[in-house]
Amino acid sequence: MRDPRFVLLFFGQAVNMFGDRALLVVLAIWVKELTGSDSLAGVTFVLLSLPSLLAPVTGLLVDRFPRRATLIVNDVIAALLVLSLLLVQDQGDLWIVFAVTFGYGLSNQIFNAARGGLVHSMVPAEMLGDANGLFGSLSQGLRIIGPLLGTGVFVATGLGAVAVLDAATFAVSVVVLLLLRGTPDLTRSRERAPRLLKAELMAGVRHLVTHQELRGAVVAVGLALGAAGLINTAMFAAVDEGLHRPTAFIGVIAAFQGAGSIAGGLITGRLIRRYGEQRTAAIGFAFSAAGLALVIPTSVVGMCLAGVLVGVSIPVFMVATTTLVQRRTEGELQGRALTAMDALIDIPFVSSLAVGSFVIQFVPFRFVYAFSAVAFTAVAVFVLASRRKETAVAR
């Protein structure tokens, strides 16, 4: 935070992500209230994650163009897209919400990869964990204010006002990025011989798959998020059937999750320096398992405490994995490696979202939470066992 360029970037991204948090929860809540369907509410999460399948294309795009310029163009397009929600009037306009949700997911993927590459070029390697931890804490911590303000504005004035608020945050982000001049911005090296387009597109995936340490880390997060995807739909049933509260109460739980995420993001850099990326990720998976298990008895106190524990866990295992990928990847491949990571962990996540939207109609939500808690525990054990095996081979 002594670097004024980083402070400026941090401020702009904070405003940007605040708008995201205000809108994304509201989209699912609005679909639930409009249709009364838990399954259709879960579809919004599926659409947000589907663009990760386009990772080879978006990753190459981020690596081919200056990352600051990419962020600016991306923010402008996203603002215009969000404003189209003002056209939504009734259930017949549901397709507009779904189209905007898909476009928003694509925008977020480009945003994360471009910002990750920009941070990699601005921050010394030994401080990447701390920088990523700050952004992780910020991203998740905004769940405290974003969902509460978003749901409050939505209940008071409707979806259109939330869309305008989000578009305004994109405008602030663009102004900040325009002020961020003279920032190192690594792009594709022009000295290298041109390669076939297919090889360029798949370079990020190939890098992750062929690197043993990165492959194990990405597989672990993919398995964990495959279990977590079931929760995104089950939480509607947990609030409705378990707590007998209105759907908007999800915003309160999300706020507790944000409180935990602030702590998780701030301690991740220290954990990485002490235990390394893999063991830090295992700690995060264990926190998730404990939090999900607390939902099974289904009480207000238990759900809020579960939100805190899950909040702590998300930046811990995600930042640890992202930092590992950044440190093991050369500068010109950052965009493709980060988007490839998103794709490889989102494929099981999207699949489980779709399965969860169907299964919740037949399976009690407590069974879903119990299964996910066991899965996170198994992943934590898998990561620790893999690390020991890699250490033994290295010795």
C-alpha cells in the first residue's frame, strides 16, 4: 500500500466490485420472487459461470492487448450491458435478465484475468500473496455492504435502481484506470516467433496440465467447487424451508460471509509465507467443511456462523491457488493461465450448479450440505497427501 499506483488501482477495483456484489445477489433474488422457482434462481449462477468455457479465447485476448486498456473497454461494455436491465418489466422479460447475467459472467472473467496480469507486473513476486489477499479480502468482504445495500435498494425501488448503481461504479472504475498512467503492463512478447492460433489458445491449459504442482492445485479447487455448486441452489431451500425466512434473508447471511472474508483475505499472505500455497489451500478447504456442517442443524445463529467460516475459507484457498499459478507462470502467459484456471475449476462448478438446480427438487437441503462438507474435508486431505508425495519425490 506504499505504492500510490497500487492504491489507485485498489480504490478503483473496490468501487467496481462493490457494484458487482450489489447486483449479483439481487439477480438471483429477483428471479426467485418473479417466478417462485428455486431452480430458475439457480440458473443465474449457472449463466454467470458458463463463460469460463471460453477461457482460451478470453485469455489470449487479455495477453494480446495492454491490460489497463482491456480493463477500461471491458468496464464500458459491462456498464452498457447492465443498463439494459432497465427494460425488464415482467416475467416475459426474463430472457433479458439471463442474457445480461451471461454477459456479466464473461465480463468478470476478462476483468479477473486482466487485473491479475496487471498486479503480477506491478508487485514483487514475494508480495503477490499479500496483494492477492488484499483483493480477495476486498472482493469477499464487500459481501457485508454490497448485498445488504443491493437488496435494500431492490426492495425499495426495484431492479432498475440497482442496475443504475452498478453502472455508476463501472464509470468510476474507468476514470481511475485512465488516471493510472505509467504502470508496467506486460503483454505478449513481440520477439517470439508467431505460433499457430490453436497452440496460442491452448497454451494456458497446457501449462497448467503439464505442471505437476499446478495440476494438483487446480484439480483440488475444481473438486471443491464441484461440491460447492450444489449449495448455491440449496441455500434458497435452507432459508425458506429451514429458517422460514424470506428469500432476501440470504443477503444477511452473505454479509456475515463477507465479515469472515475480510479476515481470510488479510491473513492469507501470512499463511502462504509460513505454510506455502498448498497447505494454506488445505486450511481453507477445512474451514469450508466446518462451515457447511453448521448449516445442517439449521438455526439462524448456525447459518450466520457458517457464513463467517465459509467467508474465511474462500479467499484462503482461492488466493493461495491463484498466487501459486502466478508464481509458476511467465509474464506473457499470465492471462491465459489465469483464465485456464478459471475454466478448469468452473467446469465442475457449472455442472454441479445444473445438477443442484435439479436435485434440490427431490433431495432435502440438509443432505446436500452434508455431502458438500464431506467433499471439502476429502479435498483438504487430498491436498496434504499430494504435497507430501511431491516433497518425497523432490527429496
